[in-house]
Amino acid sequence: MNEYRKSGSNLLLILKEYFGIHDYPFELINVIVGLYGQASNFEMFVNNNVESLLLTPSGQVYRWLPINNALGGCTMQKMELSVRKIVHKKHHTFFITTNNELYALGYNGNGILGLNIDNHTLIIKEPIKVELSDVKDIISGEDHVIAITASGDVYSWGDNVYDQLGRNDGWNDKPGRVEISNIKQVYCGFQYTIAVTKDNKLYSWGSRGQGRLGRSVFGNTPQRISFFDNIEISDVFVSSDHTIVLTSNKEVYVWGSNNNNRFNLSHEDNVYLPQKIDLSQIKDCDLYDSKILQIINPNVKETILGYKHKTILTNQDELYSCGINNYGQLGLGNYKDSETYQKIQIPTVRKFIRKHDCSFAITYTNELYVWGNVGPLGLGYADKECTPQKLQIQNVKDIFGNAGYLTMVVTWFGEIYYFGTWFRRKTNSIQKLF
């Protein structure tokens, strides 16, 4: 194994000769991938099965397919595509190749794959080319897709019940031109689309529900949000049902669903036209939307949202948390809820991962801390833990997997440890694989 690790030249050979080609769990695949540098990993549900896709820096794509046996293992294929980008949703995946062609596979409901085939063919198991050339980028919503070509043209396909395609027709299973030009960026929410032009104009189209479009003038094609005609836009953040705009002078405007008062207004009503937020009146921990939090506090490097609790990683690589704390998920040494951010007392952090109510932190000294609803997290017991606990693994490089299931730890020396559920067997203590 050491010889393979040093070269890192043939992932297929490593998996086949060292582990065997069949019956290994997805988490182990992720670990092996982690030993060989930067790669992008995706999970996709196809025909009620989980598949794993890996895009390597060289453009190779590996695909792991489940085996229907008691072990729940998988087998691997190398896809015959040279890919520069994977655009991935839960049930479908697009591949943009190095020569700017577009391929698709997965669930094809409402023609979401853009393949112009029989709509009764709901599952596409192998990549098929979409009839659209010179693709620069695509943006996929849950039920519709927007593509931008190198010439700046915009195409759409998929479900069009709420006019989210920006065209005067029903759902379409092949790319069709959208009458908008000079596009800088496009964003897909749930059943709606937001676009920014190169001359700094903002357009929207699709569902009006919950105020998603941010304007009072309606139509089934792209319409300009005139409110921003004389305002310079710095950035746009589009969620499933609301939009946030940051201007060049650091003002923040919002519209759409105000569920749980995510905009920190005096009410929880939906916002139908752009509304400026008074940042001076906002308390960080009261704020639901992580993007606004990072705008308000430039010292925030990353925001990790849990269920009614939040953790932030600062530019100084320190962790702070607030919110509910019934499982000790705040890591503050107690089980009391906190309305303000409090510092988690561990050394500076280079990587933080939350899985459900469980937290993992890798420090710059290569130590691994865990806390929260620990379950089988390598502590030797399955219970909640409010104080970060250092696992007895040295020189930690990275971790993979899911809390409560199989978690695997890779060290800088190539050692692999695991804890959790391994082929239906559960262990609360740390086990060394090799």
C-alpha cells in the first residue's frame, strides 16, 4: 500500500488490488480519495439507490454503484468522459466536458435532463449528451435548469409550471432560448430564477409565491427589478425561497420568505419588494440567514447551521456557537441554551464539520475533537457530550463519513482509523484499519 500511496497514479489499481473491487463502503472510497490530493465527491440518488461520483483534478470521473447484497457494498466504473465540472442535485447530475459539451444522467421527471426523449423514460442510468454546444456553465434548480453559453446566450429546460424557464410555453425536455442577453450570473431558486446582467441590472422570473420575484410587475418572461436600476450590486445570494442583495456600499436588501423571521424584522410576513435591513439592530445569534451574518461580521470565515443552533469559524480560526444545547452541541461545557455567541475552548481549528447534532474539529496541531450527540464517535460510549473531547488519534489529516454511521480518520502517515457502523456492525471505540 505504501508504494501505491507514494505514486498515487492509479486509483483503480489501488482499490482493486488492496481492497478488492467489490463490497467496500462508500466512506472507505472517500478515505482513499483523500489520500490522493484534491478531488470533488458527490452523492446522488438514482432509482432509490445511492451512487457516488468522484471528479479528479485531471478530469476523470469515477462512479460507484451499489451492489444489492447484505453487506451494502458497491462496485466502481470509470466514465469515458473528460470533465471540467459536475453540476449535481439530489436526483440528477450534469457533466460539462473539457470541450464544453454537456451530458446528463439520473432522474428525468419533467424533462429535467434536457435530453428530448420519451418522458416515460424516468431513469437515465448512463450519461447522454444534451443537444447544446459551447456550454460555459449551467445552474440547476430542483425542477429546472439554466445554461449559459460562451457567447452569453441563456437556455432553459425542465418544469415550467411557474414560468421558471422564462419562456412562453409549458415544461420542455430540451434546451430553449431565453430572451435575455448580456448575462453576468444566473441563480436558480425553487421554481424561480434571478439573473444579473453585465451592466448591473437585476432580472427575475418564475413563481411569485412568498414574494420570490421581488417586484410588482409580473409576466412569464424575464422582468427587470427596477428598484436596483440606480444601485450598484456587489453580490447576490439566492436561496430556495428568498434572495439577498449586497450593494457596493455594504447595504443589504432582502425579499421573499421570512420564515422564522430569518430577516430579523419586526414580523414574520413574507417580503414582496426589496427591503433594506437595518444592520445596526441585528444581534448575530438572532439571525437565521448565514449569508447576512457573514455580511454583518466580516470576521466570520464560515457559518455552519445546525437545527436551531449555529457555529461560526472566525478569521482567527476560533469557533463560537449559540442556540439550543440539549445535546451539548454548542460544545460549551454545559447543556444550557445560549442567546449569544460563546467561544468553544479548543485550540485553533483548520477544519470544522457538523453532522446532525455532532461536531468534529481538526486543529492546526492535527488533533481531532468531538462533541454533541456523540453516538458512536470513538469515545467508547454512546451518549451526549457537552465538552469537546480529544480522540486518541495523532497526526490527523482528515475525516470522512457521517456521525452515527461510519466515520473514518486519515493521518498524515497514511494510517486509517474508523468508528461507528461498519457493515452493519457498530463500534463505539476507535479501530485501526491499517
